[in-house]
Amino acid sequence: MKKVTLQDIADELGISKGTVDRAIHNRPGVSAATREKVLNLVKKYNYKPNKVARLLSLKSKMINIGVICQSNPAFFWNNVKAGIKAAEAELADFGMQLILKELKNYREVNELLEKIDELTVEKIDGLVIVPVNSDRLRKKINELSQKSIAVATLNDDITDSSRLFYVGPQMRQSGRIAGELIAKFLRLKGRVVTLNPNIQSLEYEERLRGFKEILREEYKGINLIAEYTFNYDALGENGQNVIKSILENTGEFDAIYDVDGVSLYDIGCIVKNSKKLRNAIVVGHEVSENVKRLMEDGIIHACISQDPFSQGYYVIKLLFDYLVEGKKPPFDRMYTRLDVIFKENMISPRNIINSYSSTSSGPVAGS
Amino acid sequence: MKKVTLQDIADELGISKGTVDRAIHNRPGVSAATREKVLNLVKKYNYKPNKVARLLSLKSKMINIGVICQSNPAFFWNNVKAGIKAAEAELADFGMQLILKELKNYREVNELLEKIDELTVEKIDGLVIVPVNSDRLRKKINELSQKSIAVATLNDDITDSSRLFYVGPQMRQSGRIAGELIAKFLRLKGRVVTLNPNIQSLEYEERLRGFKEILREEYKGINLIAEYTFNYDALGENGQNVIKSILENTGEFDAIYDVDGVSLYDIGCIVKNSKKLRNAIVVGHEVSENVKRLMEDGIIHACISQDPFSQGYYVIKLLFDYLVEGKKPPFDRMYTRLDVIFKENMISPRNIINSYSSTSSGPVAGS
DNA sequence: CTGAAAGCGCTTACAG
DNA sequence: CTGAAAGCGCTTACAG
């Protein structure tokens, strides 16, 4: 009934706990014969080292994790950071130390490489980054793994690199959801316009691909009548007016899919303030406080959220597990939930456990 | 830089760690003067006892938690149990022992009371139940708290009892979401029929209340043209035919809201197999494998899920925290997420972190 | 290759 | 009211 301990196994074999420990963790300095005897008993009793004891005794060697994350848009990355902090709070007692850096610029490889170098000077065991698609970064990641610094990617991925695992959304799927929502809001028949960000980003490309794919495959009654591609930020002050007149001059349509995760509020305002557009159904990504207001108004019908809190939380937890146990996540790509957010399930009451704080290190209540 | 320990504080004051420990945890046998000195330093250094060390030393006194949960419908309660098991796996090393009992009958107070008595014989520190609305149960809960057994309610609540906290859904809100979904699927205009379970249940009543409330307040274009109340199970073999003919004879309508969480598949089948009903939009609660199939077919448009995994997971985590730290959850009612499930975000790939297993005791991958 | 011992940071009988 | 010591279960230098 009582759980088997290291001591029990040592006693039964008449050897010391030290040796049992060495055998179990495949450390050098145990004879093949002894190792086998130990492993047999371990299997027989299904012995698992007690984690609490293990972590306590491991405390002497702190584990350092460096994180470099984005800062914009704040409504999104603040939630990611909240997740990171929650994991930090939990794991501090387990011997983890976190160094968090934020990028000033949006997806700029030079700044990213600089910060990586700053962190490696501080002797880190693991690193979390939001990668950009760059060969210099690829090379850097490979260098790091040479030095056996484990690298995890967060929110976006970089192919053909030696990064250990990815935590983030299923990008294409999130565009497919957008397609399904619009199709169902239109009772399977209608015309839609997409607004595409003019930024090179795997995420945006994949969303759009997913959106088109599902309309083509399953919702043939929905016509994609126009795609407008522009860099909303670059339009500056005039942005709203420009987009407004483009949309108003598009002819009849029923819905707008806004592909990026930053312009949704502005697009919503355009629709709200235009008699002609007022009845268009708007679907987009990520819920900011401003977006919530437009959902209250009924202007934005639904949003797809990629659970930023969990992204931050789990990338740290998983990396820590790897560094402590040598245990890789079960999948190369660990996907976070894609939540469909309506007015009535916008997470607002603070007592929602979307994640929750606890002694024994559960997630902390999200933003 | 280094974290302050009990020893550090003891050294600085020239007293023993034992005394510091006693002062911090408000245990008897410390002079007021000493206690004050200690607490001052604790505040100064913002000292928090190391959890890992604490739990390891606490191991001697195991904490026993009894859980009595439902078994039907299995597709729902299996997920709840998966959450319970995940919490158990995590907390076993922290000194928690779980005794899980399942009820054979659906919400039957006698069986529940029996099981409670069985558990109290085994000396439990905490108890989790799915309550029914009964004065005998109320009395029993009060008895238990007299004996300082902490009781938490799961999935359903019981008012005016001394239960410590509730973990489960926001019932009324989930009916409101159903209303919003149907309204948006119908472009704010149409006729709806509700199917109400003929079972006394706070949950069902509240859902229906929420549904009607939101139609009245916000979606005035949606007409509730009929409410059918019946006990689907009691109809037996003929159930489908009976409901089918009722629905077919109802006159024109556009959508069906199925209020309970068990009949959804059957209702979907009825709609699927009836020419007349085929175009009705179906919205309901909880996603079983069968329901998934009808979502694939496009028969069921969307489901509302109350995150059964988290219900099981967090009720255990929170209760354990209370028993170990004496720390009550921040809210009397801790709500789980209400997820809106579409075909494209049905959680199926196993690498979705809807929760995830980790060393340091994160949630385990849900079902 | 193996053992004995010290240590991780906290808690708790046991003495005084 | 307070201290010294043992213990939770594992890991790791240090000897041999």
C-alpha cells in the first residue's frame, strides 16, 4: 500500500540508495549486473522517484531559462507574459530562474539575434523565442543546441532548425474556423471579403489558406468576392478612411474576414460608422478590450483566440520538464486551444478557471 | 539575490528555525515579542516558505480526499474522471491519496448519502460530491464540516449548506450562449423550439432561463414558438418517433435548442432523417463522439461544452490546496470555461494542450 | 564499481 | 516559550 521508495529497493537488494539512484538514472559507475537487478525491481514495483524529493535535492543546481518575447500588440503579448509569469511563480520553488527580454521591434531578426547573445552570456540552460524566418536565426539555433542549450519556439515556428519543440496555435486551422463561422452566420450562402495583412508571416498566410480551403471544400455557397491586401499601419492617420472607401465601393457583400490580429478594432469601427457596411458580419482574431466593446455592440460577431496565456504558460513548463527530466514533449508541435469567442463567453468574470493558481503549481488565473 | 530561507531568518534573529516556523504558521507556543520580530523580517524579505521542502516534510501526514461522482452520461463523466486522475497523478507525490466512488443511479440522494458514510469510515480530510437538492444532504454536509471534513461541490451546487466551494459551469450563462448562437445563425430573425428535460435540475432550469432571458433582452427577432418538455429516457424505444412527429407537426421553425446534455445525438438523428426538419439549425450541450459525427455532417451547428476535464482537475487541486495550506479558493464559486465548439475546433488532435502533463504537476492532456 | 554521509528547506515530536 | 535533532526521499561529491 505504501509507496515504494529508493530505500526500499536498496534494502531489498542489500545495496545502497546511491547505487540504486545511479542505476535508475543511467548514470555511469554501476556494474551491468547491479543495474539489471535494480531495473527489475523498479519494474516489478513500478517505482517512480518522488518528484518533490527529487526537486528539493536538485535545488543546488538552478535551472536558467531565457525568454525573448514580443511586446506588440500588447493586449495579446501581455497575456502571453502573464502565462510566463504564472509558470515562473510555480516553478521558482523547483529551482527555476527566468530571464525575460522583450523585443522593441516587430519581428526584426537583428534585434532578436542580439538579445540571444545577451542571454547566452548569462549562462542559460534553455531559451524560448518567437522566431522569424531567417537563415541567420536558423544557424544561431543550431549553434545553441551544439552548446546544449535547448531552444523552444513560441507562437511561431521556424522550419529546418534544431529547435526542440513548438508551442502555439494551429495556424491553418484558425483560418478554417473563420470560414466555418462566416458560412454559418450566413446560412451557407453569401459573399465575403477578406482583409489581408501585407506582412510576411507564416501565420497570416496559413490562416488565409485555411479560410479559402474550407470555403472551397465545404462551403461552396460562400463567395470570396474580394481580397484586399495592405499594411494597415503604413496607411497612418488616413487608414480608416482609405479602407472605408475601399469597402464601400466594393459592391454588395455580407461578411468581412479580417485576417491579422491587430486591425480588428479599427475595421469594426469602420463598419460601425458606415451606413452601407453596417450590416456586414465581421469575424477576426484576438480579443482586446476594444474588440470586446464592439462585440458588445454586435458589430463583431465572433473572434478566434489562440489562448495566449497557455502559450506562455506551457512553453515554460514543457521546457523546464525537459531540462529537469530530459523528457521531450510528446509531440514536436504542441498546439494551444483555438477558442471561439462570442459576446456571451468572453472571459470576464475573474472567477473563471481558465487556468488557476494553486499550491502545487497549477496555472494562475489568466489575465 | 539568493532566496531567503527559514534558516536565514533564524540566523538573523539568533533564534532557531523551529521557532521561526511556528511564528510564521501561527502555531501556539511563541511569545508575542518573538512572533513580531519574525513577522517583521518575513515582511521585509517577502519570505515565502519553499513549497517543495514544505510538502516533502509534510509527507508523513497523508491527505485523503474522497470523491463521489456520477457515471452517466459516460462521455461527459469520463472526462471529469480524467481530470480527477490527472490531479491525482500530480499530487500523489505531494502526499495526497484519493478514494473515488461512482454513483450507479442518476442523482439519487440515498445512494449518495450511503457512499458518503462509506467514505467517512475511511477517515477522509476532504470530500467532493455532485450534490442533489435535498435537505438530508444539506444536513449531512453540515455534519461533515462539524467533523472538519472539507466538502466541495462539483458540477452542481447546493445552496444553504456549509460546503466550502463550488467548481463547475456558470449555468445560466450557458443558456445565454445558446441564445446568442441561434440568433447569430439566423441572422437575428427566426423561430426557435426548445426541448426541455423533464428532470428537476438547477442546471437545466438555469440554462432555459438564460436562453429566454437573452432572447427577450437582446435578440427580439427570435421567436420562441414552442417549448416541449419531456423525459426522453422514459419514452424508451419510441422516443425518436414521438419527438419526430411532434417536431414535424409544429409548423415552420428554423432552429432547435436542446437543453439537456444527453439527448443531443438522438435529436440530431431525428433532424437528419426528416425531410421536413432537415434544414433546422441544432444547438445543444456537450460533445460526445456521436455528436461529433453529427457536427461533421453539419446537422448540429455548434455545441456548448462546460470543460468537464477542468472541473475534475481543479476541484481536486483546489481542495488539496485548502487542506494543505488552509487557503480557500479566491471565490466561493469557481467557474469552468464555457467553450463553444464548432466542427473546426472540436478538440481532436492529441497534441492540443487543452491541458498538459508535466513534471512539475501541470494538467494532463485531456481525453 | 560501491557505500556512507551530507545536503536540499521545511516541520514536528521531544526535551528542557 | 524555545532549541536541537530527526526526518521527508532523493542526489552527489568524496572515499575507498
